[in-house]
Amino acid sequence: MMGGGEPYTALEESLLSGEAAARRQWEKTYLDVLGVCCSAEVALVERLLAPLDGVRAVSVVVPSRTVVVEHDPAAVSQSRIVKVLNGAGLEASVRAYGSSGVIGRWPSPYIVACGALLLASSFRWLLPPLQWLALGAACAGAPPMLLRGLAAASRLTLDINILMLIAVAGAVALKDYAEAGVIVFLFTTAEWLETLACTKASAGMSSLMSMIPPKAVLAETGEVVNVRDIGVGAVIAVRAGEMVPVDGVVVDGQSEVDERSLTGESYPVPKQPQSEVWAGTLNLDGYIAVRTMALAENSTVAKMERLVEEAQQSKSKTQRLIDSCARYYTPAVVVLGAGVALLPPLLGARDAERWFRLALVLLVSACPCALVLSTPVATFCALLTAARMGVLVKGGDVLESLGEIRAVAFDKTGTITRGEFSVDMFDVVGHKVQMSYLLYWISSIESKSSHPMAAALVEYAQSKSIEPKPECVAQFRILPGEGIYGEIDGKRIYVGNKRVLARGSSCQTVPERMNGLKGVSIGYVICDGDLVGVFSFSDDCRTGAAEAIRELASMGISSVLLTGDSAEAAVHAQQQLGGALEELHSELFPEDKVRLVGALKARAGPTMMVGDGMNDAPALATADVGVSMGISGSAAAMETSHATLMSSDILRVPEAVRLGRRARRTIAVNMVSSIAAKAAVLALAVAWRPVLWAAVLADVGTCLLVVLNSMLLLGEGRGRRGKEEACRATARSLEMRRSQLAAVSPDAAAKSVGKTGGDASKGCHCCHKPSKSPEHSVAIDVRAGEQRESPTAATCAPAKKVEVTGSVNGPAAPASSSGASVGCCPRETDSTEACKKMAPADLVLNICTTFGL
């Protein structure tokens, strides 16, 4: 019995400790740690904090000098964590909520004292005893270096602090006190400036983490509650000038919301009942009540924060290569320096002091801090810039791959097109079932799907006074690339494209009426093996899609379309894009998209896939860079992709590629300058005279230049398309305010419509009127098994060879004015250039003129 008691006790203790860990309340603490200057300090921080009881995870972001600690505040407090880090001389402090770090911080007393004493010692030619002040300057500025050096020595690691201390000791041994003081002052000052630059670069990340307000107001009671205590379905009041605290849907009120922090959209987005709003966005000019759709920790901005954190902590291939080389570089140079100091005197060489100085120069050059920082700082700044643009890039590897892209494959529905379908036609086949029953079955089943077509079918049924009942649906399944299946009222229902006919119906004859439809998506309904219904959708291309594809082409990147939709719908999209796509592939299963992406990679090189649906997830994972449409896309696409667009603006794709290329160039410049500076100092020391302070200046100065050069990436992409976005924002605002006028005063709304000719698109006066001239359209004549060249049009891209896969029944549809270049307002042609010329003051005048203000 006694022998079996010990294992039982151990098991009991293990279970108790597991229960205690589960009961703990974990929180994240962000620390500014000035002593983290390169990756050598990462292991030190982890070794200091990991043994603390209550610490679950420690992550270090070197470029921003940030340490993120996930811990239980009841077991280990923030002050204790700071005390442990400061005990190793790492100069840690807790970052306050919403703070951007240590920007604007004054130099430490050590730097001030060192500089003052060194300045006083410069007058030693007047009073020789003042030379001892230079030694005092070295001693005054050395304590932080000494503490960090001792901490590194305790783990048997050579870092920059130890090497600088050796250089200072060598200068003192040579009785060159002025040089010892200069070394300490240059090193500490450069570190301070480098820290300021790094924290300036990380200011945007700090603001990202503090976008969600800590409190919210319940609309029904007016009670102020913690955001973390708000459940799904609660209604929150958001007044003008307040941040939206949770993701949700507007249930009352109208306003304009600034979504710049989340999506990169530069101008306000109008919101009204049934509009979605996101945590961290700013309500500008009205009251709205929002019903929550997710908990605070699962909000879009919280996911965005986690993705950015993970991306910053991941290392790119270049960074991993540099770190592995640096691991051997420093010991090798130290051994070489020792050999230079000892071997020449032993061999009887003259001027031992010169050889000793040369050895000290080698030691100072032994720490590759600038080279180690060349990649992570540039990657950090590029990732932050991408996040500001509304593009979440999941790591440095993805960023490097973005700069190598040579081909882009686009999904159609919800990516190239808006994904805002409208049901053009819905027919019962053979009068086998009543329309009301059919709409009830379809809407109930489609209510369980997140596809844009499903939402259109549900809305169509509701417009016919049919209310769906998804709770009555059993055996619901999604059939990738085909449609959906469900059972309701004992009926087995298939809804989808014509592949569903082969799966669920013995009759595969398509009604004659459907054969004449062009440029639409056609769907079928099968009930218990019989074709009982057909319907058609229409969808338009996104604003800016054609421009995005042309921008990619200007960068030497080819664009292709991969869609599971019909060949007719693919050709219709190509016509709307002005023939910008080089290849069209239609009627594809998910595995077909994977195969085509693989073929594109083999033929063209690094390939990007842009998609939004669950059936795009395999292709997104296969591509070198998979980009998902984040807010409007499916969760599966967002999880498997390498980058996420937080808005529906497809123009972010070429901007992301451009940013990736700029980041690669910046990293290359950083690496070359880091190596060149050390090589120049060593060449100068060998050929002329070893100057120790020059070696220190080259080392720490190059680190500072690397950081400053990387910070230039923070300005990438700003102000590139402000006027076009202003025009689009004006059109959206006009449409929303017309609806407001209609709700309040029908007469005022009629007056407004009269001023604009009754067309919403005409409210934006910066756009031209629609042109129906044939020269503004693109005709693409495609027949089954043929490849034609599209004619060149005056307003469209140059003619390209268009490859279409999939069957096209009957003659190609003639081109229409919808094939013209899409402007910023509905049904407008050639309006982009007019938008670019539009001044902001004119946009305001448009609104005033429209409403008679």
C-alpha cells in the first residue's frame, strides 16, 4: 500500500497543478526594454523570465525593443518582472495602455555625465590634470554596459557590451583616457538614438494595440461596463467621437465611421441599420446602437493584433541565415583579434602597441549588430506599413515572397466581383412544386451558408414574404465547387451550379430559357432527384479591379482568373475589366484551382492567389503567397492564407507587392552598408593607423543608419490614391444622406433626386456621364475551343491573348457599355482620371450643391 501511495500522490499533485493553471487569469504586459539591442539579448530575457512562477510565455520584438509577457498577475506582478529585468541592466519599464513607448525620452544620466566630463577633459591643454576627467567620463557612462556585459558573461555569451568593455579597458591600458571616454560616449549615445528611432517605428504598433476602448455603454440601461464583460447579442451605444468597442451590426441610428485604423480606408464610410461596424473604428458624426457579433477577444482588431504580433516574432529566411552566420562570426573574429595581439610580439615584430590597437579594432568589429538588425528592423517597418494599408502579412518570409511575385491568380466571386448578387430570375420547372414551398426550402437551407449567393437567395425569399427557418434543416452539407445540400420537411434538396445536376438529378436537361442568358451565374434546385427550379444571378466587378490588374501588368506581373462559375460569367467579368486578364479558367473544382496554381508557379515563377471563399482555401495554401479578403471572406480562407486584406479594395494587392519589393531593396542596402562599413574601418586600420573611436563610430553609427533607412518604409504608399477614395466616399455619403432625407421628408428627397436627375451615380459631379459609344466598349468573341485576340479599344488596356477554359454554349455575348472602364460611381465610364483631378474643396461643393445647401 505504501509503495502505491507515492505515484498516487504525484498524480494528485499533477492534477491539482493543472486545475490551478486552468483557474489562472492570464494577461499580457508590454514592456519597453532599452537593453535589447540585437538578437543576442533575446536568450537572456527568456532565461531571466521563464523560471518565474506565473509566467506562461515570453516573446521579444527586437526592432521595437519590446518584451511581451503573458502571466498571471496574482502570481507574479508587473513590478517584479521589471525588477528582474533591471537587475540585469536591461532598463525595462511597463508600457502604459495607449502609450507609444519611449519616444521623446531624454538621455540617461550616465550619458549626460559622460558627455559633460568628456567635454571638460577637452581643455586639458590648458590644465593637464583635466585629462583624468576623460577617465572619469568612461567610468560614469560604463555602468549600463557593465551590468549587461556581466549578464551576458554569466551565460557564456559574447555580446557588444563585453566587446566594448574590452576596447575601453585596452584604451585605458594604453593610457589613452580620452579615447576610452570617447568610446563610451559614442556607444551609449548611439544606443540611445537607435532606441528612439526604433520606438518611433513601433509607435503605430502601440496605437494598433490600444484601438479598442476599455469601457462601453449599454444602450438599454446606460450602464458603463468593461468591454471584456460584454456578451454576444448585447446592444451598445456609440456616440459621435467615440471608438466602436466591439464588432457588431448597427440596429439604430446613422453615421459615418472612420475605418482607417483597420482597413486603411482614408475616408469615412457611411453606416445605417444592418451595416456592419468593427471594433477600433471611430464614429464621427452621429449616434448608433450596435448589436455585438463577437466577444472583445475575438473581434477583428484583436485577431489583427495577434497576427501582427506573430508576424513580428517570426524570422524570415534572410534573417535566419544572418543569425546563423553571426553565431560563428563573433567567436572567429575574437580569436583572430587575440592572434593579432599576441603572435606578432612573440615572433619579434616591432611596434607592439600598433598590433595591440589593431587587435582592439578587430574586437570592436566582432559584433555584427548592424548586420543582424538589417533584416528585422526593415521587416518590422514593412509589416507595420502593410497593417496601416489594411494588409496583414503573416511574417517576414511572406514579405520577402511578396517582392518576388511574377503571377497573380484571382478568384472571381467576392474577389474580382463585389459578391453582392441580385436574383434576376427564379422559375419553377415543370410545375412540380409551388413557388412558396420552393423558396421556403431554399432560403432555410441557404441561411446556414455564408456564401454571397446564399444571402441573395435568402433576401429574395424574404422579399416574397417567405421567412426562412434554418432550425428545421437537417444533414446540412457544403459541396465545394458545386453548392449545398440539406434536408427539410422530409425533402432532400440540392442547390448549386450545373454539377449539382449530375450529383442529385437523373435529368440533366437545362431549360431552353437558361441557354440564352449571358454574363450571369445560373443555379439549379433538385428535390428528391428531380430538377424543380432554376435561377440566375448578376454581379458586377469591384471598383478598381481593372486598375489593380493594369498596375500589376506594369510591374511585369501576369493576371489570370480562376472561378468555379460558368464560362459565360467569366467572359462577362473579362468584358467589364476591359480585357485586362491574360487567362480565364472557369467551372473549376477546388482541386482544379490547386492544379492550375501549381502549373502557374512552374511556368511563370512565384505566384500569388487572391480569394475569399472556403473553396479557395487549398489554392491559397498552395500559392507562394495566398491573400484572403479578410472581413468579407470566409474563416477558412483567412486561416490558410499568408496575407489578409482587411478591406474589399483590390488595389491593395499591387500596393502590397510594391511594398514587398521595396522591403527587399531596403534589406539589401542595409546588409551591404553594414558589411562595407566594417570592411572600410579594417582596411583603414591595416593600411594606415588603427583608430579605435572610428571603429566604434562605424559600428554603432551603422546600426543607427540601418534603423533610419528601414524607417523610410513607414512612408510607403501614403497619399497614393487619396482623391479617388475621396470621390468614392462622396458617392457613398450622397447615397446614405438621400436615404436619410427620404425617411424624414419625402419632398426633400424628391427635390434632391430632381437636382441629380434621379440617378444616384449623378450625385457625384466629378464623374462623367455614362458613355454608350461603341468605341468605349470591349468585344471579346470567344467560342468553344477557340482562342481569339480582343480588339484594342481607345479606353482599355492593349489587346492580349485571352485563354478561356470551360465550355461556352452558343455565340459570345456582344460587348456593351458595361465593358468600359469602371469609375468611382455606378454605371460611370472613364471617371478615374476625373476623380484624380478633383480637388477636396470641389467634393465638399458637390455635397452642398446636391442638397441645396
